[in-house]
Amino acid sequence: MNILKRILSLKFSVLFCLGLFAVYLAVFLFYDQFRFPLVWDEKHFWETSLLFSDSFIPNLNQLRNYGALNTPLPFIIFGILENLTGNGILAGRLLNLLLSFVMICLIAFPFAQKGKNGALAACGLLIFPYYLWLSSHLYTDIIATFFVFLGFWLYLRNQHVWSSLAFILAIASRQYMLAFPVALAAYELVSSLKSGFQLRLRHLAPLVAAATIFGWFWLFKGLAPETAIATQNTPSVQQSTWSFSLSPSLYFLSCIGLYFVIPEWILFNRNFSLKKILIFRNASLALILLPIFVFFPPLETHGVLTKIINFLPNTTITLAVLYVLALLVCMRFTRTNLTFWLLFVNCGLMLKAYPWDKYALPLLVIFWYFKAADVLDSGFPNRVDAPKAQIANPENNGLFDQPL
């Protein structure tokens, strides 16, 4: 019987791998083997990448005076690819596709995890419309997300020094990747305080990674290169150090509701209990969130979710939909574990971001990875062989109380 199960499991794995390969091959062919003209921000990103194509190691002046708002590592990588191949656009797009494929495979087949959780989680991530789109274009998001993913992949294996290095590279790719080592440090420190504080490498490693953001601020003399701020269409919230906006954080919550909470319920749960929804905790969350949406309505937004809600007949219904999506997220993640800290810190960082669906990509990748590895609701998702005794019980999971 065990042999039959292994054969069936192997057969499923092979078929799923072939399916993934077919999806990525279809993307490659659909986009004309990645030889299509530069579109949208690709044009600007490529111009910036060419500034770093003359040598493998940029000088200090180049690092301070390029014309993009995010940290330069992806542009340096694209520039090196241009230097090596003479066709950096194609090579850069292929690199993004490869990194995307590696992440989806590691999500589909985490550790030695049995069952189909990994495959379902991979499907959940592929539902996010920006994942494959960004994987096939010369954008910086996939590289930054890959380093964040690598950071948590190493963290779960107790490789804290290498995990810290991965987070450093993530911050060197996009400033807002800072949220992940900060959340990890907060989780580790709070967990340690509960059990008797002892300063260990696992506490210091994410703090060291997060601290590297100050090096970039010093280099740029601000949040981004002065040249970029002067020439690019910079969001008003990013033009001043102490300027914040709550609307992007609310929209970010709504995106997590649409692209994770609802697909997770469809793929893994599909049970509905009105009795478990109508509890004091959820009512309190609803009452707290409602006036925030009223006074800080996330209406000036961009992305697929925005295009969907534009079909709604009026502003009141639009806000109601966004409110419900955000409320689902608040109800889903009430346990103060690593998942909660990741959501909380990302929402905090969105106070200085432009409200756009694609900024949810790194968090969605990590959430689906944790779901595949069965640590999303764990009290201590910090090692591969961690016991599952503290996996959140049903009442800690909001609506999603029964496994499929």
C-alpha cells in the first residue's frame, strides 16, 4: 500500500512539474520568446541598467546619481547581463522567468512535505495576475522578491547568517523589502521576551539586514537618489521624509484579501460557519476598521483590483467591497505569530507607498510558501523540523477553520 502511495505521489509530482513547465513555456512563447519591444517602465529601467553596463562594479558616483527611485542591484545585474551577452533585455527577462520558476517549484515541493498543499499553494500564487507578468518583463520586483523568498527559505533551515545576506540583497533591490527583516526581528524579539530573553544570532541577523537601509539613505541623502526624485514622477508621500498616507495601507489589506485570503479559502477550506464569524473579536475588528475606511478612503489606486472595482456603480459600493476584503484579512490573521508581524510591518511600510496591487507580490509569495510548508499559522515557524504542537487551533483562523 505504501509503495502504491509513493508511486501515485511521484506520478502527481511529475505531472505537476510538467504542468508548471507548460505554463512557463506558454508564457515564453506568448511574449514572442521575450523579444517584444520594451513596454511601460521597462524603457526607463533599461536606460538605468545601461548606466551600469560598462563595468561589473559600479563606482560611488554611479550609485548616487542614477535616475530610478529604487535601490540599484537589479539594474547592476541587468547591466552585467548586457555586458556579458550583448542582449541584456532578453537575458534580464529570462533571468526573471528563471527566478520565478525556482520560487514556484520550491513552493510546490517544500522540504519533504507530503500531500498536495504545495501544489495548491503554487496554484494560489499563479492566480495573482502580476506574478507571471512581472516574471516575463524587465522589472525589478521578481529579483527583490526572490531574495526575500531566499531569506525565509534559509531562515526556516536555521541558516541565519545566509538569511541575513539574502535580506540585505533584497533591500539592495527594493527599499520596501525592509519590511521583511524588520518583521522577522520583531517576531524573534517578542517571542524571546515571552520565554526569557537571550540575545542570539537569530535575533541579530535580521536586525543587521534591516540596518543596511541606513547605508542607502546615507548614500542617496534621502529615500532615493536625488536625481530620480528630481526627474521622476515621485508620489507625494515619498517626497517628504515625514509624509504618510493611510490609504495605501488599506488598499494593501484589500489586495491581500482578494489575492490570498479568498483563494486560500477556496483551495484549502471551503467551509463556512456564520456562528464562528459572528463573534466579539470580529465585531470589534469591523467597528475599528469602518471609520478608518470612511476617513481615509483608498480611492486613488492602481492595478487589477482597481480595474475590477471601477465597474461598480458608485463610490459607496466600491468602498464597501474594499472594506470587506480588508476585514477578511484582519479576521484571518489575529494570532501574533510571524505571519501577523509580516502583515503588520508591510502595512506600516505601505504608509509611504503608492497604492498598487503589485506591491503585494513579496508578501503573497511568502504567505503561499508558508502555507505550502504548513507553517503559516504556526507559533514558531523558524525551523524545518519544528514540531507542529503550536499550530494555530481553529478559532485562531477566522473563517478558515477546517482543512480540506
